[in-house]
Amino acid sequence: MFYKKGVSAVVTTVILVVLVLVLISVVWGVVNNLVTENLESSSSCFGNFEKVEIEGKYTYYDENTDEFQFSLSVKDIEVDKLVVVVSNKAGTKSYTLTKEEQIIPGLETYPNIPTVKIPDKNSGLIYLASGFIEKPDSIKVAPVINGQQCEASDSIVQIETGSISSSTTCSDLGGACCLSNQFCTGGTFQSSSDCSSRCCVGGTCV
């Protein structure tokens, strides 16, 4: 009798130990997956702050046309998307730009190009957003890298007013038009009325 009770106690203890080990294994698997996902997200966004910039020089609001012009530039970085958020007293407007050209109501590429997309690596684009009855208070941009949306890479909290011209030339931007097979070494490509998105600002056409 005592022998059977002893064997029963041992079996119960073994079962409890096995259950505890299984529980620990399950908990560790869940925690490990969470940690791995967070590390992957952090590594995708790490070191990429300010590699997508809002060019303040070309970002302003036209009170006469209710249009908001903003310029984005992408440095030496691969991005999947750009999420642009513009806010004013009336609310917030959000635009998601991708690598593929698309039509977004109320948004176009300068000058007078109805489709929009993210700028190529080491280049920039100017965009025109319509329908802003009041001047925007702020604009911020956040990149999406490897499927992970990062924190805002750049922002402007004081929007200037100005007159948006449909005939801003490359020389007005302080640049030079590059040929289709040339690179903008030392600068970034911007869009202008005379050479589309091939205006090299701050660099040299090579």
C-alpha cells in the first residue's frame, strides 16, 4: 500500500514538472516572437532619422488659391512608402505616397502632374495639395521601411505663406537641368517647370 502511494506521488510530481516545463516553453515562444518582431522593426527604422526631409524653402501656403505646396527629399535610403500628415484648425489630412504612380484626390506633383509617388533615392519632388481653406499649422513625414512605419523623420510646425507659381524654373530653384542618363552628384533632383523632375539642386549633373 505504502509502495503504491509512493509511486503515485512520484508520478504526480513528474507530471507537474512536465506541465511546468511545457508552460515555460509556450511563454518563452510568445515572448521570443514579440522581442524578435520589435527588434526587426527597430532595426528597419534605426539610423534613418532625417533621411527623409521636408524642404522648408519650398513649403508654404498660398492664401489666394487655398493650395499648400510642400517639398520632400529622400536621401540614400530605400523606403516603401511615405506617410505625410498635414494639420490645421479644421482637422488633419493624410497622404500615403508609394513607389508606384497613383492618383490621390486633392494632391498632385508640381508642375501640373496629376499622379504622385515618392521621390527616388537621392532626389526630391514638390507636391501641391488643394482644399485648405485655412493655413496648415504643421506638416510631418514618416517613412515606411520593410513594411514597418517609423516615427516621423521630419516636421515643420510653422508654415509660411507665399505665392505658388506654375512656372518655377530650375534656375529659380538654383539648379540645373540634367539629361535622362545623368546623376545629380552632391545634390538632389527637384521638379521644375522646364525640366520636370530632373532639376539638380545643390549638385552637379554628371
